[in-house]
Amino acid sequence: MESPEHSLPSLFKQLGLPDDPVSIDRFIATHSPLKPELHLADAFFWTQCQADFLRDEILDDADWAEVVDQLDVLLRKGRGV
């Protein structure tokens, strides 16, 4: 059985956020750069439910972990990567 592949827009949709490219770019521009010592799930802008989801996906190395890591990188460097 193959693992599902998730995209950045599908992660935003899963988090209940607008998932179009302009909204994703705006979100990243607004919330980056994250401090190096701050875990993604601990950022102030997540709801508790969103933070729990992000944390659980990384801790469990679950289906969404790769795209959560991608979002983490984008929020640390900004969208222009």
C-alpha cells in the first residue's frame, strides 16, 4: 500500500486555511521568519487544534509529516526559496 502524497495547498485546506497560491504566499509572508528555536506547532498564530495536528504529524512521522516539514522550511526562510 502506498502512502498518500500531500501538497502544500492540501495541508492548508486540512488546517482550515485558504489554500489558493496567493493566500498561501500571503500567510508565509505574514508569519515568517520563525525564530530558529521555535517549534512550528508552538507558533502563536495556530489554533490549538492546528497546533496539535502539526505536532502529532511530526512526532508520529505520519502521512502529512513531509509537507509539514516543507511548511516549516518556508516559514523559516520565507516564500522565495
